[in-house]
Amino acid sequence: MKICVVNGSPRKNGATGKILQEMVRQLEGKKDVEIKCFHLGDYRMNFCSGCMRCNYDGKCTIKNDGIQDALEEISKADGIIIGSPTYASNITGQLKTFIDRGNFVMYQQFKGKYAFAVSTYENAEGKKVISVLNKLFLFSGAVLSGSYLSKVAFNGDPFSNEKKRGQLDRKTEKLYKKIKNKTQKPIIQLIIHSIVLNLGIKPFVFRNKDKTKGLLDRWKLNGTI
């Protein structure tokens, strides 16, 4: 199985990065797991320009910053883990740009993938980041497969209490088993995703077929249509 890990923090070894590194350490111990890590702080991402060519071409037209390569790797994954610290009660700017460039919801890019959200915060609103990531996963077709929330001082050690490491390791193991056993999506997730897809996204796409050729090709490949 292939699992992609996206660190939305500008600091590779900050608290969020350390949590993701612990998950990678545990998953790399599995003989059947291939891990691909993407630290968004390593990229000099261009902002989405709103050109909408991605819907026609089936991929982002910006080619000089390496983001499209990362997006293609994610499209082949069985599982996706995304982590972000809490900035201004939300995800980081780097992660928001990555999401915009990925067009994940319209592409239904996470269809059938098992998704896990990680959030760190120092003062408040860490749960809101988990909510933002879970909504992204759910609307993009993923199977919500767990989350991890950690209150930690700026650039602090998220595992100063070893009980936290144990909790994360257990959640990581559950994620692995869900992917390995191909656990079915819970009925409530199926219902919410069906409403979003069939009442919101598909009518818009089918009304604009002349502008959404690449998007429809993506849907055929991932079984959305």
C-alpha cells in the first residue's frame, strides 16, 4: 500500500512535523507500506491563479514549482495523512495554497483513499483545523480514518508526555489496518458525500462540459462516473 504524508507547516521539524515523523516511523516498519512525504516548506509554491484550466486540462498548468509532481503521487496513494499547525484559527497559508492547486474536491481526488488529519495548536482552535481537513477529505471522496490533535507550545515537543506518543501510535495502527482491510466507508459519510457530489458538484460540471473535459476524464479514471 502507498501512503502519502503532507506536512502543511513551513517548519519541517516543528511540532506538526515531529508528529508526522512519528507516524512515518511506525508505518515504515510495515513490510507492505510505501511512504511518500511532502514538506510544503520545501516548496516555493505559486498561488492558484484562478484560470480554471485545471478543469479542462485535468491538471494544474503551473509547472515550475514541483507541486504537480506531488499531486500526481497523491493520486496514486491508498492513504493520505495531512497535518497543519493552527494559524489564525485555520490551516497554514502553505497548505491552503496546496489545496487550491490540487483541486481535490472537484477532481474527487481522494475517492476511496483512507484519510487522517493532524493538527497542533498552542492556544485555541486546533479542532477547527481538524474540521477543515476532514471536510476536505469528506467532500473529496475519502474515508475518514482518524485524527490527532495536540496542544503544544510553539516549537515544543509534542511527546514530552510519552502517553501522547502511545496514543498516536495506536491511531496510526488503526489507520494502517483500515487501509489493509479495506474497511468500508461509514454510512453517514456515504450519505454526506453523496449529497455534496450529486446535488452540488455533478450538476455544475455537467452544465459546463465544454469547460470540464479534464475533470470528467479524472472522474472516469477514479470511478466517480
